[in-house]
Amino acid sequence: MSDSSAKVSAAPDYSRKDCWHKLPEATKDVDTFYIFATDYIMSSFEESASDYATLDNAEMLEGAKIEFRDHATAYADSTNVFAPYYRQSGLRYAGEVIKKTGDFNTALLGVPYDDITAALDYYFENCNGGRPFIMAGHSQGSAMVLLLLSTYFKDHPEYLERMVAAYAIGYSVTNDYLASNPHLKFTTGESDTGVIVAWNTEGPKNVETNAHNVVVLPETRSINPLNWKLDETYAPASMNLGSIIEDQETGETSIGDVGADAQINLARGVVVTNAKGDPVPEDVAKVAAECFGPDGRHGNDYTYYFNNIKDNVAKRVAAYMASR
């Protein structure tokens, strides 16, 4: 642990709207509680940078804005989306913890976990109103979702009963995790409810070289986000309902076709795609390759399959509501 670990900013007060990226008025019958990925990235490597993001960290705030647009809005057509800020682990600190302990959860326990459980307490006591809900995130956010399912929601079965699904996209749901948490189950199709929905996306080179990828753990599993199968049945790009495309000059986004097909590789437990990766700055590309391998598509777990996720959320919500 670095010397900067003692530098922890004040805890969020979730009764304050500025501690939330989104704290909406409920207009729909179902909610989503979305937990952001690691958006405290390059600035976490600066000299004397804290291990955890401050709530006013500019990089984190801008990253959350883009992530909400490109990820969390997949839930917005069907649900009210709540998204708290939290003192998330920075990429540098998370990397140090993983190298030292081999367990990313060690970087989540403490400050980040305390923040998110406080946000959940506030949400359930003041915002949820007894509605069914989805838990969702990406990367660090999905690791947090899985940690919460095995702790917070195990202690609150009355909440878990109302969970439509947990979308833990971009992190590993392992066989050991499921065996250790018999109150949880992995999805088996496109419309089952009360389940965990997850995948990690990679390009062929990662699989061919068995590349190191920090979010791909041994004996993990994925569901195919195009055909919603667990086997290696190939899903061509023609099954893709639309991917998010960002204009590299203007930063504006649109829905289009990037050739994002999908096929599960059971041995590695990932979704493999032949879509081309997005161009990124050289310094970011270097960090990404170190974390996710030479052909990692971690940043595209949502964007490649955006409209399919949106469609799937609607189907799971409909199935849940029909069963009640």
C-alpha cells in the first residue's frame, strides 16, 4: 500500500444531490442502481495522488459522464437510473493491490465499499419505494456489484427478492464465486430473472496467446450478448441491433454497425469478437494493454452490444413484471 493511502477525502453525504451523478424522480416501475467503473485512471499515477478518487476529481467526473452516456443509458428506456459518485479505487492503487494480493476485492473493501453501501442504504430508505430494481455496473463497478451480492444483499434478502437482474458486465463471475454464494445464480437465457448477467469481451489475439487480462479470472463464465446462449454457438454481426460509435473529431456518438459479432470461448470464459478496437491515445493504449492484453476489448463490453443490452433489459423487466 502506498504512503498516499492515508489521504482519504470526506465521505459522501448521499442526502446531497451533488453526491449523485443521477438521482432521478421515479417515472417508471423499475429502477437501476448503476455503479461506475474505474474512471480515476491516469491522474491516479500522478505524484502524491491518493489511492481513492476524491469526489471532485476532474478525470473521474468526466469519465463518469461519458460512461453514463455509453453504458448506463442502456437501462434508461426501461428503468429509473440511479448512479452515485463514490471514492473509487484508482487504477494505480488497484494494480498494486492485485499484484500484492491477487484479489481485486481488497481494493474495494473499506472506502469504496463503505461509500456504495451508504448509497444503497439511502436509496432503499428514501428513493426506491418498494420498486423492483436492477443492479448494474462495469469493471470496478461490476466487481462491486458481485461483492455486494455476496455480502450486502445476502444480509438483506428482502431487497434481493425484488432484484430483476444484476448486470455485472466486464468482470468475472467464477465457478468458485457461485459455489460460495448458493443464494445467487448465473443467467441461462435472455429473460430469466433474479440472475447475474455477465461477460468479458476480447479479440482473437488475446485468446490465441492466452493473454493476461486482469478482469478475466480462472473458471469464469460469460453469456453471449447477441444470442443469449452459454455455449459456443457463433452469433454473426447481423444479430447485433446496434453499437455505439463515437466520432473521433467531435466526440458525438451515434448508433451504427461496427461488425461486432460474438462467440463464447468456453475454455477462457469470454466473448470473442472480430470487431475492430477503438483508436486510443498512446499512453492510454499502453496502460490498457498491460491490464487487458494486446487485444482486450474491455472498453467495448457495453458499446459493441449497446442496443442488444437495451433490448435485453426490456425483456427481463417484462418477464419480472409478468411473474408478479
